[in-house]
Amino acid sequence: TIDYVAGTILPECNKALCTLDTDGVEGKMLEQAVVRGNYIFDYTIATSGQPTRHLRTVFSIQTEEGRGKALITLTAQCLQSKHTAAQETLKAVCDSFKFV
């Protein structure tokens, strides 16, 4: 399910979400959606001493005869401080994904 996949994206520490103060890394899921059968995730990852990154990831399963053949992922990212200027480009890159 989309919730299961979302749970594998963000950093996990001691079977719980990591925190910047305790673990030095933290992830926040901002949005998740199913678009044309693909899972789309919009999230941030912060690491101590580094600028926060904003990521948009597509997960897609290529099928053959009704079975999963390949897992394809595409991630576009930028610094959080540049996200306002880059968000439409990140969205367009992920929205353009398709099997040919």
C-alpha cells in the first residue's frame, strides 16, 4: 500500500521516526498520492550540519503478465531554501515519468 511504501522512505531509528535532536537526521512526509498507478511522495530530509533537502519521488511497478517485473524509482530534489523557485520543475519532472 502507499502507506507501507511511505514508511520505508523516511529514516527510522530504533523502530521509530528519527529526530534531528536525538539522531542527527529527520524526515517529514509532506504529501503522498497515487497518480496513474504510481506512488508519489513529497518529503524533506534534514541532517545535522547540512541544509534540509526537499525531495519528490515516484515509485512505479513495471508488470508483465499481471506480475511485478521491475521496481522503478525517480527522485528529484533541491535544497529546501530553493524549493519555492524549484517546486514546479520538480513536479513536472516527476509528472513526466512514464514507461515507453
